[in-house]
Amino acid sequence: MTGEGAGPLAGVTVVSVEQAVSAPLCTRALADLGARVIKVEAPGGDFTRYYDDVVHGLAAHFVWVNRGKESLALDLKSAHGTHVLHRLLDRADVFVSNLAPGAAAKLGISARDLTGRHPDLITMEIDGYGPGGPLSHKRAYDLLVQAEAGACAITGLPGQPAKPGPPMADVCTGLYAALSITALLAERGRGTGRSQGPAAVSVSMFDTMTELMGYALTYTRHTGIDQQPVGMGSPAVAPYGAYATADGHTVVLGTTNDREWQRYARDLLERPDLADDPGLATTADRVAARERLDAEIAEWCAAHTLHDIQTAADAAGIGNAKLNTPSEVLTHPQHTARDRWREIDTPGGRTVAPLPPPVFEGRAPAPMGNVPALGEHTEAILQELGIKGGESTKERVNSDT
């Protein structure tokens, strides 16, 4: 079956009722580690299949977070659909869901509903704001949660808040969920008293974004100041930002401590006067002088090429990077040199995806699974469960509604 094979989680079966990004990324991470993941989709499919059609007719979002899974098309509002799901859960190790508020309970598949019916099942519920609060009933999308958690207010420029480009609330919630699931699987493997019986865990997007806001919230709690965003810089340190080069590129340069600043000023900029300036001696001093420093560094960078700046910065031990576009990342020499791209199949044709981030020493990268067509594995899974019948899933579902 797709997604079943080598990896630390080989032999683990995950069933998911998922949509959008957070739960699908969670289960894709588990699939990348070797788990078998069965994605239960409504007859119309996960709505992110249809965000766009740029990958051979399939949406880029869906291709990104759904490789390595089996697709089982079921109408969970029907008796047949719920019967099949529970038969699956009888054999599964983990169940993951991220439905709208109240939807899992309405379908009878909340963690509370499943506890007595499926002994030994680990259940993971991903939601927007967590239960028991005034926002618990609200739908939660990545931008909405980032705004509610304050992330947009510290991104962009003063008076021009911005959403961080990657969907941080979705992604990090999915990864926290995967981490929690692997922790519970490890606990059972050690025999620490939880080797039997169900285990329920939940992760909310709002809690995750609040965790990611840790520095900003801690600073504000102890100063009463809401730090203002500084574009490509950081409110915590300076100089730290992006500067145009003489040959039309943008270089990012930064320091994180006083020793680095001394090398930055003396060895990179060749400005001992800045290094010796008592008004720039500490991080707090340099943050206060951010505009002055940015102007000095921008003038210096504008007179040098990207290559010369990066060569000099490396020699001085100063962190640096080139500001790349997505097009440039697709051909980035670091990925090419490390052979980090793999071809995978989608329902409409082949595409290329990066290998998962974990690199296990002494092991070749596990083969990456393909992106399933809607309901591609339905008949095979039904046969595996001993549910006979040659009619299509759609017909089967319609007969139960």
C-alpha cells in the first residue's frame, strides 16, 4: 500500500479525517517516517484539492501535504461510511482529525466518542482555539489565527502589518501534533504504564501561535511595550537586515552579539570608528541606533557586489545570505549538491518535491509516496476489511443517504 514501508514508524497505521493544511501536514510527516496513512475524504474530496490546478490539474497546496497517503472516499454522514470508519479504527494505531468546531462530535468521532469503542487507539484532535473559551466556536484559518495571536502585528512595517509568507499556524500545529503522536507511540513502546488503553491528545492553532510568539510576548509582559515590526530586520538586535548590492541583488547581514559586532565593524565594513563608538557598544545601543547603522551599511553594500560581500562576510565570521525568490530556491545549488529533490507521481503526472527534513545517519532516504487520486484506494481498503461488493464508493455512499 502507498505510504507503507521503510522508516521508524513502519507498521503504524494512521487514519485521518482531515482537510486543509494542519492535519494533512501532521499525517504526511508520519507517512514520511514510514507510517501507513489512510486519508478519509468526503465524496467531493478535501477542498484543498481544488484551490488551483497548477500541478497537472491538482492544487499545489494538496500536492504539498498529501503525498504518501491512501485515499478512501466515504460519506461519514451515512451508516455505511461510519461502519467502514469504525472497522478501520479497530485496526488502527492513531486517528487524526481537524474538523470544524463541533463537527467531530456530530459525527460521533470525537475523542470522547472513540475512547470506549476503540481500546488502544491514540486520538489527535487539531482545532482552532481549544475548548472552553469564548473563541472555541469560531472557525480558524491560518491568517485568522496569526492575526488573533499577534504574529501579523510584529511582521511587516509599522502601520503595515503583514502575514508571514508560509502558513506558520497550520504548519507548526501540524508538526506539534506529529511530535505528540510519536511521543505517545514511544511511551507505549517503552511499556511505561500506557501500553494498553486509549490515549487522547489535542493541539490548537492558537496555542501553537502563542508559543511561537514567545519572545515578543515575554518582552511585552516585562516592558509594557509592543515592539514594532522592522521589515527584514529584528526588533531585538541590530544591525540585522537586508541591503541592496551593487550588482542588483539583496544581501542579508546580521549580528547577534557584541563580539560579532566588533568583527562586523572592523573586518567587514573596515570601520574601526564604528567599532570604537561607545554609543554602539551594546545590543541595546545598536537597536536604538538602527536607522544610522542601516544607512551606513546600505551605503557600503551598494558599492560592492554580492559575491564580494559574502566572501568578506564569511572571512569575518559574519552571518549572511542572499535574498532568493521561490524560482531561485528551486535551482538552489545547496539542494542540488545534496541531492534533495525527488520525483513523485500525482493523479495527472509527475512532479518534484524536496525530501523530508530529517536525515537519519546510515540510512538512505526512504522512497517518498505519491499523491493519491480521490478514492484511489477505496476498493482495496474495503476488500482488506472484508467488505465485499463491486459497486463504486460513490454509488455505495448514495445508497446509504
